[in-house]
Amino acid sequence: MFAGASVAFLWAQTGSAQVPQAPAAPLPPAPAAPTPPPPAAEPARLPASPPQPKVAEPPPLDPPPAPEAPPSRPVFLHTGAEMERLKSGRTSRAPASARPEPKPSKALPPDFVLHSSPWIDFTLTSFYMEDRVGNFLNLGVQFGGYVFERLRVSARMITPLEDVSDGYNNYSYAGSNGSGSFERVGARSMSVLYGASLGLLITNSKTFVFGPSLQFQRTDVSAYGSALALGLPFEWTTQRNLRVGFELGFGHAFGGNVRLVCRNFVTNTSCGNQTADRPSGTTVLFQYSMGWSLGSL
């Protein structure tokens, strides 16, 4: 039995050695690694073009209006708005480096001119009263003020710098009667021209006043009569209470008389005196003044 088992085992080994075994199936190949895509080619750089010159823009079809030209009137006739526009135009045209720094100024109340009342002025005056007296250069003084916010009241006194005699006519013969002739005798020289005025304020800004006035004038010699005139005073008052102004006056001279002396033809003695009225005429006054306002001192 043992022998049979050994024979069977040996036979099995021999049979297995003789039987060819089928080759094993090949393993599938490993998947290849993915190939990376080639890098994208950089776009070709074009050579830099030279800078092109700037082309000026064409002017607009509808240009803005030109700035308003400053008024051609004299400076003393400008309104407050025109003066502010002129000052702002000069400041904008000046370079920034050349513009002075604004200095702080004392604020002015709207009625600064009214607070500058009363005032006193020293004057240089020229006056002429037809068929009476006249002189070119005279010194004077003037007092005044602004009352009730609308009225200008003033009084003046003027004295000539030279002798001012009667300017009625250049000849003295004045006619005759049956016994003699009349000769015109001139009145004495004047020493003072005085007067007063009352006006209405038309323009009253912070520093400027214009108030047409009715003037009354008379000398210290009653033979020269009186005069009524329309005065046009232009006055400026600064922040430091300094006043500057000038005044024009045109009107009518009236009144007064002339003394006539009669001389006898034969004896050359006096044959009586008479008086005659002076003819009316024109009166003119021009005055420059400078002074101070007393209300704010």
C-alpha cells in the first residue's frame, strides 16, 4: 500500500513536469504620462511709433462773449458796482506772485458817510458875479453835515488873496441933466464872500456822496447884491475821516445898486447924488476842498 502511494506520487510529479503550461497573459502597459502643451508663443512686439505732434483744437463755432469793456466815463462818475468790477479786473490780470497780500481793513458800516457828519473843509475857490465882483484865487472854510439821511447842509466863508474892486464897467460917465453930468462911483472893495446851501442826496455809497444843492451867496458890500446858484458837489470820505471834494455852481446874480454923483458944468461943484440899480447877470463858482469829518473822531 505504501508502495502504491509512492508510485502514484511519482507519476503525478512526472505528469506535471511533462505537461506544458500556458504562458501567463501579459500585463497591460501603464498609461503614458500626458505630454504638457507647448508654451504659447509671445506675440511679436511692434516697434514703438514716434510721438505724434498735438493738433490744435479748432475754435468753437460759437465763442463766448468778450468780457465787458470798462466804462469810458471819468473815474469820479463811476458807480460802486463799476468800481468793484474794475478793481477785480486789475487783480485777475496781475500775476499771482505780484499780487500784494490783502491787508485786513476796518469794516465800514453801510451808512459810513452819514456817521462822518458834521465836517469841516478848507477850500480854494474861484467866483464871478457879473457886473459886480470876481476873483480867481481865494481861500475859504466850509462847515456842513448830512441830516435826516437825505439832506446836505453847508455854510461857507471866502476871502480873496488880493484887492477885489467894483467890476461894473470900465467907464464912469453915466449921463447928464440940465445943470451937470453924472459920474458913476464904484463901490468899495469886498473883503468876504459868504453863503449857505441846502441840497438833496442822490448818491450815498460807503465813501462817496453826490447831493445837488441850492446856493445863496452874498458879499460884505450891499452894493454888489446877491446870487442864487445850483451847486453840484462831489465829495469822498475815506476810512481815516479825510474828505476830498470839488463843487461847481452856476446861477443868477441880482440886486445891488450904483451911486451916481452930479457935477455942475460951470462951477464943477456937486449938484446932488443918485442911485441906480445894477443889472442882473450870471454867477459862476468853482471850488476844491479838503478837510475832515468830525463825527467819527
